[in-house]
Amino acid sequence: MTEAYTEQSEYEERAKIVIGNRIRELRRELPKPNGIEKFANQIGMDRSYLSGVENGKRNISFIRLLRILRGLGISPLDFFEGIDIETPL
């Protein structure tokens, strides 16, 4: 493996973790009690898949991210504002 490949892999892993943490944080801020299972059902997504996303284990597609953001009531622009994937965890 080359150094560039390793750096890219680390960047992608960081991105999955940061994005997942942001989704979990926003879901928990919803006005009504919204456990992961209830929220997953509301947006038509499997609970285990959503859990994997929130835990940084899944490489989510943009379309599925949009579905989650719609359920959270937040635009992609607002979602990514303030997210720093460059800084190591």
C-alpha cells in the first residue's frame, strides 16, 4: 500500500465517523423522543443500517444521506456547516 492510499483511507474513515456523529447528535436533538428505531422507521431505513452509519461503520450513499437529512429537517448545507473532516479525531 502506498502512503497516499493510506492517507486517503484514513480520511475516509474519519469522514464516516464525523458524519455519523453529526447525524446521531441531530437525531437526539429532535423535539420529540426519537430513538434510533423509531427514527429509522419514520425515514424508511433499517435500524441496523442507520446504527452503522451513526457509528461510522457504513459508507453511506448521498441519496441515503439526503433521506436522513430530510427526516432531521435540515438542509445538506446546514448539515455540513462546521464539520471538520481534516482534523484528526
